[in-house]
Amino acid sequence: MNERRAKIHIVHELPRTRRCELLDVARSSAYYQPELVAAQDLALMRLIDEIHLQYPFYGSRRLRNELEDRGHTVNRKRIQRLMRKMDLTALYPRRRTSQPGKGHKVYPYLLRHLSIERANQVWATDITYCPMAKGFMCLIAIIDWHSRRVLSWRVANTLDTSFCVEALEEALQRFGTPEIFNTDQGAQFTSEAFTDVLKDKGVAISMDGKGRWVDNVFVERLWRSVQYEDLYLRAYETPAELRRGLGQYFEFYNSRRRHSALDRRTPDAVYYEPVHANLAA
């Protein structure tokens, strides 16, 4: 039994310290084991997310006060830690709110004073946090700005660039090429893996100004609808359930949910106007 255990633990002929030296990696990272999020933290994250959707301009101080009003006495540093884990920031103008990756190019904002009058003129995207009964996932959605239609979406358990590229490639394959694609300055969207896909298609790239959440307001409104009309009502148990539920919700959102800003029409009805009759077929 001891010999078997010894064989199991021998994974490389070089000691771990020597391997860390050769790879120029800190030894502490080689021994790191990720910890599961505590149930109490998950409950607080859901409350923080609900408050953030209702009062997106609340920072950690006001969130602490709101949580106290709801019967939860929480240290402000703990709130800040959970907000970082959820990738949440208060929505007000300030410096360096969206950080591009090191060496990534940032593009100018192209939508100011632009009249958006047709489908596939401008697409936009963003990433949000999806609370579940246990744990959370990250959701990206790509929408058509004119019709508000969700063109593609993906969920993942990390803020990786790959699932963003997958959603982009699916939207381009199914719905053609937009004239302008708008994002924030997050590292996923400023990466060459993402921007190269757009440049290869000849799409003009637009990025929000720093701290300018209003520059991508229609995606922010979509997140509010997804959270209050689906995620908070369902409390999905597994990633598979989350994907199925979001698929059903986005089908409802596109084909049945009427928007007052669209003259009480659905996103599908606006997107598939006569000029897009071939796509509808």
C-alpha cells in the first residue's frame, strides 16, 4: 500500500522547487488549491447582486449600509472582496474602471451622435454574473442595438476570452456582419483573439469610454431583465440547467417579450423586417 501511494505521488523526476525555478514560477502558486465559495458568501453575493441591479450607483459603503438595513452586518472589506469575485463595480464616472489587458489596443467610441436606424448596423456585447443555487457562472450575450435582439450567448465558469470568441463567431456565422461592434475596455474584448475576428470581417470596433457604462446601456438593460425575470426566479442548480433555462428565456425574450421602446413589438419583429426577410426564411 505504501509503495502504491509512493507511485501515485511521483509525477515528475524533478523536485517541485526545481521545476518552479526553471519556469520562474512562485512556489506558493504551485501548492495552491482553489477553495469552494462558502454558502454564506454565496447568499451574500446574491443579495449584493440584487442591490446592485436596483441601485447600480452604490459602492461598497452604501452596499454595507443597505445590507445592514436588511439585517446583515457585513464588513466592508468582505463586500469589496465579493464584488471583485463577481466583477461588479459601482456605475459612475471615474478613472480606469475597465482595464484592458497589458499591451492590448483600445479603440475609440464610435456611437456618439450616431443615428442607429437598422438591424446589423451596430452590435454590442458585455459579460455579467449569473447567481445559481450553489455557485455562479459568467454570461456573455451579443445583441443587435437597433432591435435589442440577442444574437448569441455563452456561459462559462471563468472570465476567459475563449467563450467570448465562440459567441462572436456564432453570431457572425448566423446573422452576417455588422458595420460596428461595440464593447467595453475589458481584457476579453481588447485581446487580439477577439478583435482579430472582427478585423478579419472588416467590422469597425468601438469601445466605451472609461467609466461610461451608459455607452452600452442596452446590454445593461438586458442584464436587468435576465436577472429579475429568470435567474432570481429559478435558482438553477447546475450549469446544464442554467444553459437550458437561459436558452428558453432568450427565446421568449426575442420572440414574445414586447418592448415599449420598440412600439410594443418584439426584438424578432424589428430585426426581421423586410430588409432581413432572407434571414427570417
